[in-house]
Amino acid sequence: MVGRLGRYVVLQHLASGGMADVLLARSDGLAGFTRYVVLKRIKPVHARDPRFLRMFLSEARVAAGLHHQHIVQVHDVGEDAGEYFIAMEYLHGEDVRTILGAVARRHRHVPLGHALAIVSATASGLHYAHERHGPGARPLDIVHRDISPSNLLVGYDGSIKIVDFGIAKASSEQETRSGVLKGKVGYMSPEQCTGAAVDRRSDVYSLGVVLYELCTTTRLFPDDNDYLVMKQIVAGRIAPPRARRPDLPGELAAIILRAIAPDRAQRFATADAFRLAIDAFAARSGLAATTSSIAGFMRAQFGERPEPWLALAGRTAPAQDPRGTAEARPRAPDHAAPAQPAPAGRRPQAAALRSRPPARGRSPHRRSRCRVVSRRAVSRSWRGRASASRRRAGSPCRHGSRWSPCRCWLRRSWRAGGWPLPATRRRR
């Protein structure tokens, strides 16, 4: 997939969401400057809807003002022939949902230190967004509203970032309408489910659900019925974490239950308070994880995976000639040069046939009218009892091997001296 979108060269389709496609692209500049980015392009069916277009551009405005090590950076917003897109930072890694699926298939758990590090970094990025101020030092009151495993990325280098502020609520952007639910149902807070006003503690609840699932490797609300899931969330019917994983430390289980308390007043007041509680427990328990340890965990789960543009370059590169480079492999003899005398006892063409390399991409027997000689007839011809040219099968020649030779193959091999001389020569 190669095309252009604005000043970007589209290389590959990565994923598709509810209202946009995610593409891998490249931006070229002066003196060989190259930057690989992710383009989030609104789908054509939604580009004509003013409400979707406002929501899409709202994400760009909210995310473009966020500059944090744990938030994916927005580089550019553009439009090309009616197609609106956002150019974002590319992170080479996997989302938490993919990581949970990988460890679940092996019947294992994410190491607690790594799970705590992922949630702690996410809480740090969320607190930065919650505290963001706009012009005139006015709080923006940003709430992500869609914290879930699929929106948390872990890089192969151990970096952790939040992505997709597509439904984020800010005081300057009022896109919420009555009766419209925004977010993934299994990670919504009770106030989201009931349509009440949301604040930063709603993101704390969603992040607590992510921590629950990272520690237990199970879904907190496994029911597929959205109505039943929301009913459990609002009623606070939650299985304790130690019921799913008995060896989970009690202090960590208490932190999780506080983060997912149905009453927002009982939760952590801020994402930073949630982070401090996690970091303090990790320090006391010796579960602190480093960036290098997370990178090692990612390599152990998914192996060494090159960046997608390197894989694309490998697929599009020309195949290496097994005979070596043009300078290293021997050149074919010049046909204009005088022919070398043939060895005694051989036909004059034998030396030329042996020294001439076969043409690449061509079969030594291109005549489709040639017929394959039967195996029995060939064996009899060596004993001199019959001629191989008189017994032919009805199928066209496609191969020409020792076990199913054809007439032209036998004749060429005999002339080159590579095949035993038949006892009975074909009569002309």
C-alpha cells in the first residue's frame, strides 16, 4: 500500500477504529531527512458528518497541547481532498490488550513489577493531562474517558504511552450529548454508565480496572451483554482480586479495590495519588521495574521484531543472486570471440554448452511440444533394447529431470557430456 496523504507517503495500513483508519506513513525533508509517523485518517463515511468531524478535530486540539513522556505526541493536523488526518508519533510496540492475550495463551501472568510500572506511568500521564491549563491559566479539565488496555502502548524499548484522546472531555470542547455513552463499556465508571458528569476520578476508575486485569489476567466484567455489564458496574458487584488470583498481595488488592470503588468519593482523588500508592507498594515489596526489564519482557513475549518500515524494505528489496554479485560471479564467454578447440572424443558443442551459464528465468527446454519420455523407455534405451524417442508419454514437458526426462533434455545432456551416452542413437 503506497500512496500520498498531504505531504506524507502512506506505507501500510495498521488498524481501523470506529471512526478512523490508522496508517503508517513517512515524511521526507531536506538532506535525506525522514520521519515515520502514524496517520489517523477519518473514514470517508464520517467525513461528511459535521458531528464526527468536530469530534475528530477536537481530539487534535486536545492532544496537540499535551507534551509528556507517557502521552503519544501529535505532530500535525491536515486535510487532503476532503480527507482529514492527524499525524502522530509512532511507538514500536504492542498495546496492553495484546500483551494480556499473549500471557493468557501461555497460562501465565504479567510480572507484578511490570504491571505496576505500566499503571504507574499511565497515571503519571493522566495526571499531567488532568492538570493541564489553557490560555489565561484556566484549567482545561481534560478527562480521557476511554482508558482501556487497547489505548495503552508498551514499546519494545520499555516505553509506555497513552494514546487516543478521541473522546476526551475538556471544558473548551462540549461534545457530550444526552443519552450518548462514550468509552468501552467494560472500563466505564459508574458515573459514565448513568450519564452523570465525569471528572478525573472517572479515569482513575478505568485505570483501576486495567490494573485489576493486569494482575489477575482475567476480565473484571466478562459478560458480553453491555446492559448487564453496566448494571454490575453501577451496583458495584465486583469479584475481589484475590478471588481470581489467591497469591496476590493483600495490600495490592486493597489499592485496586479503592481505585474501582463505586462511590467516587472513596477512590483516589487524583491519578497522582494512585501513582504514589502504587510506587510505595512496589518499593516496599521489591517489585520496582526498570525500562530495560520491561523491554526484556517484551522481547521474551514477542521476540525481536523490526520496525515495520524495515520489514517493508526487506520485502521490496530485490532477491540476492545465489551466484553472487555481478562482479564476483564469472561472466559468460563472449560469443564474438573465437571458439576454443573442443576436447578430443567430444562433440564440438560440448565445451560451449558446459561453459555457457543457463539464462536466468528460462528453462533449458522451452518447447511446449516436447513430450516427456516414459521412465521405463529410458531405462530400456540404456540397455540398447529400444529407442527412448519412440516411447513418449502424452503430457507436455514441464520439468526435465533424471527421472522424467524429455527428448530435448536428453539431447542437450548428451551433447554436454553430463548424461550417459545412450546405446541406441535416435534415427533421423
